[in-house]
Amino acid sequence: MTFERQVIAYKNYFLDFYENQSDNVQAKIEWTLNLIRVTRQVPEKYFKHLEGAKGLYEIRIEVGSNKST
């Protein structure tokens, strides 16, 4: 059985952020989102539940020495 998680972005905040990133950062964002979709237990390095926010998670992306959340 294949596992797949649904990733939903709130309003246009993500798209606005994504479109302003370089090609290599966009590629890393897409790689990380796919990891989150298909991996049952995602390492906290990439995916962290926000305390006090039911069903809300922070997605963490590292490209070189640059971190984006």
C-alpha cells in the first residue's frame, strides 16, 4: 500500500514566497514537499508540528547554508 499525505498551502503566502526564489531553491522546495507527501515518518529536520496549532506544520528547507521556513 502506498502512503501519500496531502500538503495544503494557506492562501497565496506559499506561492508568493516560492515564486521569489531562485531555480535551485524552488527545486529543493519541490523535493522537500515530495518527501513530506510520500514519507510516513518525516524527520523533524524537514517537518515540524507547530505547538498549539492543530494540524499545522512548519516545513523546513535548507539550500547550502541558507534555511527557509
